[in-house]
Amino acid sequence: MKRNKLGIWSLGVFLFLVCLPANSLDSWIQGPLLDMRQLVARVYAQYILQCNYQEAKSALEALGPENKAALIDFMGESGKKYILGQCQGEVCSLVRSFKPARQLSEDEFAKLYAEILFIASNRLPMDRYNRFIAATAEEIGAQGVFLGWRGLNRYFSGLEFSRHEVVLQNTPTWLFLETGLRRYAEIKDYTCIMYKQERLGQKLQGVETILLKYREKPKSIYMKWLEGPWKGRELLYNESLNKTDVRVRESGFLGVIPIWIDYHNPIAQRGTNHPAIEIGLKFILDLNTRDYKRASARKELGRKDHGIQEFDGRKVYVMENILPRDKKKGYYCYRVFQYMDYLNGLEPKVEVYNWDDKLQESFAYTKLQLNLGLTDQDFNPKNPEYRL
């Protein structure tokens, strides 16, 4: 009898895996991911393993008719067979009653999945919720790509706050980066107050407070130093005006007249180790993504989680990524603290430690305003609000 059950279970799993496309979702960082119908069935199977019959039945009812039907329709008959191969006891009779009515598209289901997840998750006692998250940790990345940053926002907004941290602890680093890349792809321009601090040589400079305006296309930057060692300085770059030069007016007695100068020039790079136009949200995101890909492939990336904190009125999850302490390996730094605004897919703060394990640079972006419709006038040296 046991052999019989094993055979039925194996057949169910086999049918489940072969009757659907190999994948329906691609990660920008990881490549092809598991088919979402398979993934949702796996997640639901793990969920009901944490429930008795009455709890599983009550959770389905709590979803409401639309969400319940969508879950059953999306998993389909193949998903039903898979779950029956996993479930135990009386709860299996609940799954046998599933009657998929139509083939629900991924786009249709994606609009509902965040709500399905947080309604079901909130009903589990914390000990069993923790076991559920641990059992589905491998699926968190693909689910995050499927939901997108808006879906993740809805999920975390509906999920009890006490449950956030266990999800974030099990979220793979690549998903934080991928969500940031996808989120940034929707950003055309932004303004913020940036706090920057860098080490030049052996000396850590003072904190600089800078008004930053940034436009993606054509790439355009305006910065005005409000506080710190270079207070009063202004810098403007607009690739439609000049692809290689920035317009700079220095602070103090050096700022008699503004000048055009190559952005690699040491004068243009005053106060920074980077070319003058290497600044902003995307610059750090790209650096972190590049090092992640390399270190992940080499299995050289360590991570420490520092929990949820508050930054500029946002909930941020703080991760410390640790790379080999060997400059010859070609990584950007030894350690980096990433402050991830996990509700909005942004990284508003980063701290970088060098090979001597000293703070090399930090960037913090506050009062962010996105997609304001900045115009050419915002990046025009003749703007009467500027001294350029």
C-alpha cells in the first residue's frame, strides 16, 4: 500500500513538472525562473502543511470568492495533483474539492497574488508562519519578481509588521537588487537632498549636504552644495549640451567665474574619488549589482542582516554584504551596508568600507521626489536660479 501511494505521488509530481512550460518568468540577474503555476502550487502545499483541515478551510474562505477561485484556477489540475502528493490527513479532502474552471493568465493572477499571500500569512500563528517562510525560502525570489515592486508594496503593506523581518531575512540578495533595477527603470528624473561623505587618501572628509537634480535622458545633473566643506559650490552636466564637460562654479574666492571643464578633471572631482557625473541612485545600484554577480558566481559573498530600521521616514531593511578582503580580486570594496526601502524598491542609503575596514564613502538620499518632469531649464547653465 505504501509503495502504491509513493507511485501515485511520484506520478503526480512528474505530471506537474512536465505538463507546464519550463519557465514563465525571467530574472534580469538570475535568468530563467521556475514556472509560476508550479511555484504557487509549491507554496500553497507548504502552507497547508502548517494547517489542520479547519484552519486550511477557514483560510480559503478568508480569501473571498474572487481570490479563492483565482488561486484554484491558476494552479489548475496539475497543481492540484502536486498538492495532493504533498498534503496529509483530512486536509487532502479539501484539495480534492478544488475544481479549476478556467485557465487564468499570469497577468490576471499577479494582480491578486499579493493579497492572497498576506491574507493567508496573517492567519498562521507566528511559530508556524516562521516554518512556512523557511520552507518556501527558495521561492521568495521568484515570487518577488512575479509581484514586482508594486505587488511587494501591497504584500508588505497588508502583512502584519511583526512578520516582515522573517520574510526579509529569507529574501535573496539578488531580489533586492533586481527590484531596485526594475524600479529604477521607471524613474525618469528625481530631486533629493543628498548627504555624502568620502575618504580622500587617508582622511575622511566632512559630510556634504547637496541639492541634487537628476534626469536620465538626456543624462543631466545639477548639484548645489548647501552645507559642508564645499558650501556654495554648483555643478551642472547636460549631455545634450556637452558630453564630456561639466559647468562648475567653485565656492569662496575660487568661484569668481564659472568654467566648463572635463568631468574627469581633478578640479571637477573636488571632494570625491569618482568622475563628477558618477552620482545618484543608479550609480551605487549598478556597482552593487556588478559585485554581487561576480561574488555570487565565485561563492565569495557573505551577508549579515541588521533588521528593519527607520531612515528619512521610510522603513529600510539593512543588509551587510561582505566580500573577500583582497583588493586583487577586483571588487569595489570589502563591506557594504545597504539600506533597502523594501516597500518602494529603492536604496536610499549606502555605506562602503574599504580594504582597511574603514568607512570609505557613504551616500544618503533624503526627501526624494520622483518623476517630477524636470525640463531642460533645470539643467541649463543660464537658469536665473543658478550662478553658472
